[in-house]
Amino acid sequence: MNDSNRDLLVLSSTDHLTEEEMDRQVLLLNKLLYEIETWNTFNTVNEIININRHKIIRKPHLVEKELREKRIKPFVFTCNKN
């Protein structure tokens, strides 16, 4: 697993967690995010809107292909499907 450093803001409505319990919760959250934050997931939940060609690309492998392009194209946007 990649132990990348990240800043997480964890808000809790209770003060009954000890520091060890809070550290454990942050560790579990970090593991969860590591598993979810993949190219496959990113490509599935986003789409490419190409204004130049009047196209919306939704297929994950084509989204990845567009995002890996070396040249930045004007009026091509990445949009979350949410």
C-alpha cells in the first residue's frame, strides 16, 4: 500500500474517542480512500464533454484515453456524473 501523506479533516460530533481510536479511524479512512481512488473508479464516475466536437464521452476506457493525452485541448472538460 502506498503510504502517501494526505491531509484529512475528520469532524466528529462526539468527544468520547480517545486519540488511539481517532488514529485508528483515520487509518481506516485512509485505507478506504486508497482502494477507491483508482483510475478505473475515476473514469467511471466522470465524463468528458468536448464542446469542439459536440460530444460527451462516457465510456471509461475512452475517458482515460482523453485524459492521458499529452496536449491540452481547448473546450474539453472533465465533468463529474454526480
